[in-house]
Amino acid sequence: MSATLHLGCQGWNYTAWVGPFYPDRTRPADFLPVYARAFDTVEVDSTFYAIPSPQTVRAWASRVPAAFTFALKLPQEITHEHRLRNCDDATQRFFDVARELGPKLGPVLMQFGPDFGPSELPALAAFLPTLPRDIKIAVEFRQRSWINDGILALLAEHHVALALVDARWIPRSTMLKLAERPTADFAYLRWMGPNRDIVDYSRVQHDRSKEIDAWLKVIPAIAKKVKTVYGFANNHFSGHSPADVRQLRRALGLKVVEPGQLGEQLALF
């Protein structure tokens, strides 16, 4: 593989991880720096709900190593409320804040809802040229009808990655095939799971080895076609995303930090 691989979780702020992942008695204020000892990237869900303050973003950056990267979600104000229309001010404010991360800013994910269908193509086509060229952008569709040659060509024209998602919206087989057709110089993978009925994030409750094995067969092929691969596991995938990320990292020959090793460093805080 020639690409750089960054694999992490969707979020870090889970009290249920204390014990199975974070050392006992880890304070919520220390979750992020402890998380960053195990993984080198994280997908931030909170930016979907509101644009954070510059101070908040700078605080995130100050608590992780230099090589750590944050993937941010474009706010729902833009993708769901305005549906990409008449949102120039909000979009500019978001990207200005995102740049506060400096070199620790990874991709920005445009996540659309299942009601955002191809009838919205004119809005998408008008919005893509307005996106900043200095920031990596990925887009996640939740309707199968978006997946066609025309859309792939449109994304490639603007160097926007199609997020490859293991979830219920689009068949895994379709996503695995799309891995061979990147539309940007990076790939964005998300392991979401088929449902949202998991409420206990402290342990693996569904064996996803079969699904992970399927992705492991294509990730090396993806890595030959792009410069960087970002991948993020959700707690709903198996019940406890840190375990899934460790499984992926181990299989791909990446460094794996076991939970017990994190406890050795806790005295530093």
C-alpha cells in the first residue's frame, strides 16, 4: 500500500468507554488526549449540530499530537436546513473556524439525509464550485439513486470524495465496487452498522468480522489509487468502536495501542 492510512472512531466523548478503553477514573476532560494516544484521527459529530467557537477548536488542537487529524462534519444548517441553498455566510463561518485546526484539519464530510435525493442535483452542482480548494471534502449520500457515472464525474471534477459507507442505506457490495473508482486523491470510509438499536457502547455486541474482512480486501486496492485513506468506525457498528478500529489497524499492519497501555500514561495528566 502506498497511501497513508488514518483509522479512528466517530467521536471520543463516551463515558461508557471508561474501563473497556479509557483507564478507570479517566476524567471527561482527559478523554481526547488519552484517545489520541491510541488513534491518530477522529471524526467530530458535534460540528453537524452547530458551528463550534474558534476557542473550542483551538482547544481540541492543543490537546493532541502534531500528526493527529480531525475530520469535521459540515453543519446540518447547511446540508439539511438550507439544503445547500442561500447558506454562503454559514458555510464561510464554518470553514473559517475549521481552519483554526491548522495542519490538524483533515477532511470535511458533507452528510445528507435520506430525504436528500437526486432532485437536489442543481443545488449540489451549484454548491460544489464554492467549496474551498485548500480543504479536503467528502460527501455521503443516503439514497442509492445518487450512485451513477454522472455524479461520480461531477465529484471528480471538484476533487470531492464519495464517502464509502457500511450502513443500511446503500448495499455494501455497491460501496466495495466504488472503492475502485475514487473521485479525489483521498478516500473516506465509514463503518456505521445496519441499525441504531445499540445503546451500550462499552462492549462488542455484534461480530462484524465478516464485514471487516470484506473491507480489508479492498482497502489495499484503494490505497494504491489515493494518497490518504481516512476511516472511522461508529459505536453502532459492533457496539464498541475502539475494538473495531484496533481490529482494522492490526489486520493492516498498523500500530495498535491496547487499552492497558493507555493506563500506563494516565499519571501524566
